[in-house]
Amino acid sequence: MSTVLAKPAEMIAKGAPRVIHNDAELEAYTHALFQLTALESPSSSEMEAIELLTLLVEHYEREHYAIPAADPAVVVRFLIEQQNLTQRDLIPQFGTESAVSMFLSGQRNLTVEQVRKLSARFKLPADVFIPKRAVRTRA
């Protein structure tokens, strides 16, 4: 075992970061993370702290504040609304206005090329535009 981790319980007892268990701890860790990321030239140990706190915050949020996958049409409608776009604005990604309309109404799925173009246009991961299938369990 590395000497760095020779006595992890003692490190925790002295105040080393640990797994987040509640929203108050989340708030404290997030505050500390914001302070560290605001530094102009963080040291290597501060960079390690940023990485560790980020992992701890992400883990807690993933467990307690999971964002459910949205239907791709819902995502595109949201993006249209938020960016004050019209269906016409998406013709470069879909090919025609009727293709946009058919997708938004659920009559057509996205092609791989449309997913790629939407991902590039909105600077979002491609999987945002790919429908999530329900996981089936065996009876």
C-alpha cells in the first residue's frame, strides 16, 4: 500500500474530503469547489482537490438528483423554445421543414446524420438525441 494511503481513517479524522451524505455537505463541498476553481493559478495539490471534490459532488448528485432521460423530440422542442428558433431554422439539420415537423410530431425518428448535425448545432452529446429504450427484465 502506498504511504499516502497508509492511514486513510486518520486522514478522514483530520478533515480529508469524504463521501457526501447530505445536502448540507453537498453545499459545503460545492462552495469549496467554487473557491478552488476561481483561483488563477492553482497548485498541483489544489488541482488534485478540484478533481476529488468534483468526483464527490458528481457522485452525490447522480445518486440524489438524477436527471431522467428525455425523449429526443422533447429535447428539440425545448431547444427551439429556449433559443427562439422556428422549425425553419432546423432545415439544415433535417433537410426539409416537413421532416422537422414529422419528427416533432412523432411520425419520424432521427437518422444518424440528423443526430450528428443536431449535436454539432446545439453543442450537445449525440446521445441526447437518441431515444432511450426501456430496460426489460426477465419474468
